[in-house]
Amino acid sequence: MRSAGALHRLLDVLPAFDGDSRIITRFTLVPGSRFDIDALAALSHAGARTLPWDEALRVRHDLVLAASPKGDLRRLSGLRALLPHGAGFNKTVTDDGSADVPSGLDPHYLLADGKPWADLHGLAHEEQVSRLARHCPVAADRAAVVGDPTLDRLLASVPHRADFRAALGTGHRRLIVLTSTWGPESLIARRPGLPADLNGLLPHDAFQIALVLHPNEHSGTGMFDLNRHLAPALSAGLVLARPYEEWAALLVAADAVVTDHGSTALYAAALGRPVIDAYDGGHEMIPDSPMARLLAATPKLSAASDLPDVLPDALAVDTRGHAAVAFAQQSRALPQLRHHLYRLLGLRPPDGPLEARAFPRPSTAPTQPRAFAVRAEVSGQRIALQRFPVQTQGPMHHLAAEYPAAGPRAVQSAAVLWRRAENPLRGQPTAWTAAGWTAHVLAEAPACRTAVAILTPLRSLVRHRTAGLLSLRLEPHHDAGRVSYADPAAVASAVHAWLGDDATRVPPVSLLCDTGPITVRVHLDPADAVDLDYVL
């Protein structure tokens, strides 16, 4: 292996040997890549055994398995199997190998002294075999269509979609996943501000934004600098996927994918996810490759503000049909790999079924924004509400902030301050009641008009400067056998907007609150003793 990306593909292939104690696996790092550091960390985390490169050159191996043709792999003794580490052979790298030929099909990397050094080229589709025959005919006789084990894991993960979305806190929102390859023509290089722009333009309660970066971007930049560069978007709720496995869980959870020319979008297309083209052109994408054909069929995103208009067009495209040319033997990659790899080894493969494992649920928890710029429209007993990051430009009804987590500046300028009840039995000798805390906040923050103690997901105590103390009850949203819950902090802002400075608006009252794609009914009554004395 040379990089984390190549390692991740090998880890998806190695289950072909599961259950066979005759097979002993060792990893070695092929010198020459500047993206190797994360591969070593991933191996350590997996508990895998490694061989130093010099030692690997001295030892006789029964089989060498690689997911990149680059480096001195031909110096390793033993039979060799070569697999791609992406989908479709869509990209070429400037000043690397032959011009306009992807490395996985390039004679510069596939031949040694004019002869192919790999004994097996395990490809995902017949189209790739045809392209190999065109670019490197002497290697094509050693090619076999084995499918794509990573796609099979994605397909096996589809039943877990609801669980993945729950882990991400997506709820009823649309999850828009941005995918970026690496290099000068990548989305993250050309549009580094796109994640923050989308978070600033799209209402928080209607959309969730996630970013999937190529493993080389993680290795080359490092998580510390990535977090710095993306800080505005991360603070607004951006989900930054970890490079191993989590990226795939996000594709399964996604409602749409915005992409450059990297092959990750082909996996999304194979799942039927809508794809939106954000590639700004250049020399890296290979004409008539699967990715080029997919992007030619999908709508173009010229600016972040165009996304709401482009999304319906993307929903109308059958992406599965465009991805089919990149993936054959779907859900059969591991049995096919087992057959061909054991043939090279000269061993009888283990008996029994072999199925792809689903990806684990995401473990990255997005940051929950602590303050919002709120737009609200009141029409009788109905309030339409949209929340955005505080730095968003344009007219706003009010600022709402979580006390005290939003920080002194937001707390002192917010018209609505909220606090969520926690477990009061944390070793503290005293605790606020909901009535006491809301009174304290209005006294401490002169700009605050409404203080809200969120007691449960369906109950809150509201203290308004003119309307006084109110109990707020939420009804969940029911649709086709599913239940959705609005964020009580969003509903509190809606109630604040409805109350305004109009003394004639008094409880009891039943309101409708539109937050994102759902509408919930809100009951506002004079405060009851249970809510007043609720311990925060």
C-alpha cells in the first residue's frame, strides 16, 4: 500500500479470506507517496501486523495484493493481484505517468521491461477491461471482472439508512453531502468556502450539510488544519466525515450529493442518490469516462445560492443508470475475489457463504449551533420560521442564543435566550427552577425579550417581558407512520415572534409553527406549577 485510500480498499477486499487460518496477512508501506502517514495510523488502529519495506523485499510471499500500481511493487516476490482503489478510472494526474491515462490503466505503471508485472487485474466492469485492452493490451489477458467490494458494502448498508441519519441528527432535514477529490482541480481547492456558503444560505431546520474529502486531502492537510480552515462551517453544523468508512455511511444517509470529478459520486449514483455537478473543468477528468458521462447528465451548480433551484432537476435524473457502466457483479464481489485469489494461491477456498458487511453507523457528532439569526413571518395563528448562522447577511427578525454556551456577545444581544434542562443530580447542592432561571436571565440580559427553559422535547416554560409566564406544549408531526419532532428552541423563537409587542395576543392559544419541511401544533397556556418548579 502507498496511501490511506489504497489501504481502505484492501481492507474491503481482505474479507475474501475470512475463516481461513492458513492465510497470514502482513502489510508493508511502499515508499514514495507523500500521503502515507494516515495509512500507518489506520493500520495501528486496526491491530494489523506490518513489515518494513526492506524486510518485505527479502521475504518470499505467496500473494501480493495491491490497490495502486505505483511504486516498486514489482520488486516484491510472489504472485501479484492489482485492484483499483476507486471507481471507474476517471482521473489523470498532471506530470504523473502517461498523459491523459489514469494510473490504473497506464503502461508506465503496469509494465516492467515491457511485460505486465501483475498476475491478476481485478476490475469492476467489462468497460474497464476494454479500456485496459486499449491502453495496455498485454495486461488485458490477465484481467477479470470481480465487481467492487466497496459498492457491495454500500448496498448492504442501505437498510441502515434511518440509523445512520439518526446518528447524524439529520431528522426531517435534507442531507446534502459535498464530495471532493484531491489536487488543484478538486472542489475543496477551487471552492473552499462552499460548505460555509451553503450553511449560510440554507435554513438550518430544512438542510444539513456534510463534507466528504479524499483520504489524500486528510493526509496532506491534516485534521488540525482542516478543522481550522472549515471552522465557520463546522460551527454552523457541518459534518466532516472521517476518511475510513464514515464517508460511505454519509452517502447512504444522503438526500443529494454535490461533487467534483472524483469517483465518490459514482458510488452515490449507484445508490440512486441525486448528483449535482460542481466541477469547474480542467484537464484531470478523462473524457467519456463513467464520471464524465455522469456529470454530463446532471445539473450544474454554478453558485451556492443556486442549490434550491438545481435540486429538483437533480431529483429527475436516474443516476443508477449512469453508474451501471462502472459496476458489474453487484453484491458478488467477495465471492468473485475469493475465487480468483485462491486460484492464484493454488488453494481450495473455504466453504460457506460470503457476504459484504454493512458500514458502521457514523460516529462524528456535528456541532450544534449555539446561536441563530432568525427570520419569522407571522400570519394570524401561524408562524413560518427559518434559522441561519449569526453571520448570515440579510434581514432578520431576531437573534436567538443558548445560554450561556453561545458566549457573552451573543447572550447580551439576543432577543431570545434558551437553556435545556439537564440532570440536576450532578453533585451540585443547589439548582435553578425554570421560573427562577428565566427571571434571572431577563434581569441579567437587558436585550432579552423572551427567556425559555426547555424542560423536555415537548415542554417548555416561556417568560416574556410583557406576556409574562407561559407553558408551551408541542405536538409531534405525524406523516405516513413516522413521527418527527421540531427543535423546541426553534418553536420558542416562533412563539417570541408571535407575541411581539402586541398585548392583545394572550393565551390560551393554539398556534401552527412551520420549521423546515414540517409543521407542528403549539399550545400556549398560562404557566402551571409543575413547569414553574421544574428543576433545571
